[in-house]
Amino acid sequence: MTRSVANAAGKRETPRWRRRLFRSPLAIAGFTLVGIFVLVAAFAPFISPYSPVEQNLRGTYVPPMRIELRGPEGQPGLWVREVSRTPLGALEVGQELYPIRFFVRGEPWVWWGGLLRSDLHLFGVDGPIKFYLLGSDEQGRDILSRLAHGAWISLSIGLIAVSIGLFIGVPLGLLSGYFGGTLDLVTQRIVEVMLSFPGILLAIVLVATLGTGLTNVMIAVGIAAIPVYARLVRGSVLALREREFVEASRALGNRNRRILLWHILPNSLSPIIVQSSLQMAVAILFAAGLGFLGLGARPPEPEWGLMLARGREYLATAPHVATFPGLAIMFVTLGFNLLGDALRDALDPRTAQ
Amino acid sequence: MTTYIARRLLAVIPTLLGVLLTVFLMVRLAPGDPAQLLAGEFATPETLADIRQRFGLDQPWHVQLGLYAANVVRGDLGQSVRTRKPVAYELRQYFPNTLRLTLGAMLVALLIGIPAGIIAATRPGTIFDLLAMLGALIGVSMPVFWFGLMAILIFSVQLGWFPVAGTGTLWHLVLPAITLGTSTAAILARMTRSAMLEVLSQDYIRTARAKGLAGRVVIFKHALRNALIPVVTITGLQFGGLLEGAVITETVFAWPGIGQLLVGSILARDYPVVQGAVLLIAVAFILINLIVDLLYGAIDPRIRYD
């Protein structure tokens, strides 16, 4: 169905769904947002100029720094001045200009459990000062560096939570839809109970039981996704079960397991794929919500929701601390929502025009 | 119809029991001694013994569950660890505020969402349509807690139009209601748009236009009334969803509702209140969905209950 077909000239044609996927500008926007997010998450220490937890008590609540386009002698380039706090807490802007350089050597970092080690950073300032592109927080930590590492946290939460939902919810839906009977009855009751805790409340209930912390957030948000998948898959199985090709397969003497895995599952993949993109958005939003409420990640973890919550206390004096994590959450959620919509339009033949 | 209502009511019972079981298990599965969790960290041995006895914690699980269910049915949800007041009393203090907030948010959602959907549907493909749908997409993706903070920053801190937090006057309600209602408004706008587009392509709309009726009459009298049926369903279902958003919105605005009570109680490990709040939200959610389901039949006479 989704395989490329050879045409008369023997050339491979792009499958229709793939052509449709990139037709709408919103789909492209979705892909771009999700792509940037994944890249930032994957190469967080390279993109961030500093460590996400390193403090600088002389540089707390520094607003996003102004970049000058002319150097001290009028030469073009990107230049910054030092911004620091006086002992009395006032902001002080230095006189001297320092250049910003790309692909610079800086603090060494280890990534992917030691697979990647380097001291190369995307950019950094050439001089004895700190460069806060997006400002610094209450402990003088670089917000950009924290956001980049936070992207990694959000991506991991999203992937693990969606995997939990997939690996438990999809088989449950398949089995209960296909076999029906007592199994279906019991599963549906459990799903109903889980869905009667609206949205994030189920995750809150689970976190209240399991305790806070990132691992428990992943588990809680993942469990909260199970009923969504179970119900979705059950619905498509119920429709597919009665179709002729299933009957034909049974008539050929195929066993239930083969029918389920070879005929029913592949045909219910489209809604699962669409849901997974939307579910990534939900998982990231839930995790950030839990972090914001103080029920998720614990300090000094650079988790976006937690960063937002810390920024709330100084909203009036340092609004940038809460603004950027919020924007990050919004764009990533928007990206996965757009991607989900685009996938739905591309994979569902009924919306084809 | 009567049999349908009876069947729907009966179907709710196992769900309610499941919710009760979940809330019961919360304390039993949480790490630590359930008696300690229910009595609080600094409970005296006497209180602990009293809790053990009252909840039958030294008895088998099914007896405990029975005791718990019997207490809940009698309205006895235990005692708050923090305030030493009955949980039911605490819930009564906080719940009306949540109700006020959700109603306000729903009003905001209806006032923004439905007009936006109509405008988008009657001018498909124009800049109005694009703007409304883009706004709706952003509205759905925007985290409630961040939207609330930005609203506080702009309208309370910088412009000084609204109070930063708290409750009391109608002014206090404006920002929280807008914050909570925005994502629902976005969902309603998308729903209204697609329902209107579908209705507008029907034959009877063409007939109405052909016989010379004014565009306004066609849209409001012929199209909107039919398009509203699915919108009403979604509105009802969103009501439950608002309860979820209220948990976070209340924390942002220090709005003394059930959500703030819940979060505060989790952080303070005040398990009796956590149980009570979770139970209340879930039961309210189930009942709202039930009512919406039943109302649906009253609105759309085409629906038959066999």
C-alpha cells in the first residue's frame, strides 16, 4: 500500500502519500519544527555554549544580551559586552567589546553515555566573559544551554511515554477488538476508568502514587497514553475484522496470530502513526505541566516546565526566564500537532482531494 | 428513551467503582506505610492506631476496600493531615471556585470559538480563515501555564488592568477564565468551522439561497442551527476537559479551587485530601459526560435510542 510502484518506464514513482505529505505549508512547518527540536535535543551539548547546571552568581537574571554588529574599531562581526551584577544587585554593563566566534573550543562534554566526547561548541565568546544569548536564570545559568539540554529531556520523555503507550495499548486494543468476549469487557472497563481521570489528572494520580522525579513522570505519562491507543486500535480492529480479506485469510487456514499481525495490524497502522505524533505533543505538554506543578523533574534538572515554574517567581523583574521555556514548549507541541495533522491528511485516503 | 437512560446510568456504575478502586489503591500502592500516609508524618502512635482501626488497615484488602467504599458513600472521606478538618469540608470550600472558573472559561470559549468558526467557514480560503485556523492551532498547542504567566505579565504586571492572583471580584476571574478557555475556544473554532463547511454544502442551503433569502438568514437560521449539533457535543465533552485545565490554571493564578488543593496536598503528602480531590474531579467528569450524552438526544431528534 505504501510501497513505491514501478511504472511502465521502470522508474520508481514517489508514493502518493509521501507526495501529499509535503504539499501543505503547515505540514512543512510541522516537519521543520520537529526536525529542529530533534536536532537540538540530539546535539544539546554542542549547541549550548555552557553546562546547563553551572552557576555564576555574578551573573544572575541577566536579560538576553544585546549583540553589536560593529566592533571597537568599527569592524563588522558579532560583538558583546559583559553584563554582570554588582554586589548590591544592580546590573552593570561593561565597556569592552568581545567577539562571538563559531565552532569554538570550550568546556569539554560527554554525550550519549560516552559515545560522543568533544569540547567543540557551536558558538562562544572570545574573552573572559559569559555570553547569555537568551539571558540567565536565578543562579546565573545560561538559559539557552538549559533549553537545549531540556529538549533532550523532553524528547526522551516523549519517546519513552509514547513507547509505553504503544507497546501496551496497541496489543490490548488488538486482542480485545479481535477476540471480544470477557477480555474485551474487562479491558474496556479498565480503559473507561482510566479515561475518567481527564487528561493530565491520570498522570497526576500516578505521580502522586509513584512519587515525583523524571523516571516516574515518563512512566506516568506513558501509562496515561495506554487507554488512548487501546481504544483507537480496538475501533479499527472492529471495523477490519469483518472485512473480506480477513475472512479470506481465515478461509485459507491461517491462524489468529497470523491474521492479527499480517492483516489487521498493518491496516490499522495509519491511525496509530497519526496518534503517535499527537501523543508526543501530549506527552511533552503533560511532562512540562507536571514539572511546572512541582510534581515532575526535580531541580537542578533543566526541564522546561520546571524552568518555567522557577521563572514565575520573578516574572515582573526578569520575564525572560519564564518566556523562553514557554516558547520552546509551545513550538514543539505545535510542531508535533502540525505533523500529526499532516500525516492524517496524507495517510487517510478519504481526505484526498 | 427511558430504557436508554436507565442503561446509561447502569453503565456508569462499574466506572464509578473502578475510580473508587483506583483512589483506594493510590494510598496502598504508594511507597510507605498507608497508615502513616493517611495520618501524616508527625502523627502520634495513638492517631496511627486510630487510623489503622478506622480504615481496617490490619485486615485483608477486600475488607479495607469495603470499609473505604462504605465511608465514601456516607460522605466520610477522612481528615486532612494539614488542617485536621474533614476532607469533605475542604472540598466544599474549594469546589465552588473551580465551578466558577470552569463556567467562566466555557463562556469565553463559546464567545470566541463559535464566531471564529463561523467566520472561517463562511469565507474559506481567505485570510480570515487562515488567521482563525492558525490561531486555533496555536491555541491548542499553547501550554495553559505559560499562557497564564504571559497574561499576568502583560495585563497585570505591565498594564495593571487585572489583579495578579487570588479571587473575590469578577475582575479576578477574567484572566484565569481567558487562560483556561483559550484552548477550548480553539477546539470549538475548528469544530464549528468543519461542521459549518459540511452543512453549507448541503442541498437545502442552495435551495435557501436560490429562493432569494438574505445571506445572513441562510447562515444563521439554516446553516448554524444544523451545524451546532456536533458543536454542542464537543462543548459538553470539553466541559470535562476544562476540569483538567483548571488544575494547572488554578496553580498559576493562586485560584483557591480544587486543582490547587490537589496539587498542594500532593506536595504536602496530605493523602486523604488527594484522594478526596481526585475522587471528586473524576466523579464530576463522569457525571458531566453522562449528562451531555443524555442531552444529545434531546437536542437532535434524529437520534434514536434502541
